[in-house]
Amino acid sequence: MTEVEVFSGICGFKTTVRVEDQGKYRAKCVIESDCPNHRKVSKILDSATFNMMDELFKKGESQVLNACQGIVPHVSCPVPAAILKALEVGVGLALPADATITFIKTDKKK
């Protein structure tokens, strides 16, 4: 099993993604989130089996991106990318490594 946690930023929501390898580049995932939008996404994706070769490499065929596009209001939310990365690592198409976005400087205040 592969498990990732995503802390999305100023919204303060945490999302956990657990991926179970089904063999032959196929996987299932479970998404748990504080975010009401990602809870809706989880209702769609938690029952899906992902063919990761299609999910990652066939343009316009991503179940993850299609589900998120209709529900998640912020295109800059890092959770969809984290779901895809967890699935990719879960089936062995990538090695696990943390990804970060670090703000070095901004004139905007929290």
C-alpha cells in the first residue's frame, strides 16, 4: 500500500490518499479529506479501478482530473496532483519522493 498526506495550504484542509496496487499497472484508492469538495471526489473515485497507463498517458482520459474538474473549485489545488502521484508510485511507475511548494518571497500577507 502507498499512502500520502496533503496539506493544501491556506484552506487548512488535510487529505489522505491510500493506494492499493491491483497488478498490471492497475490500482484502487481511498481518499479521506477534511475538504468537502474532496469528500465528493472520493465518492466518485473510491469505487474506481485505475489503469495507470491510461490515467497518466492518454490525454483527456484521466478519471482523477475529470472528477476533480467538475467538483474542485480551485484549479491550483495540489490534491489532484497528489492523488495521481500516489497512484503512480503505488503501481511502481515512479519512486516515492516528497514534493513541495515553498514560497520564498511574497508581498501578500496571510
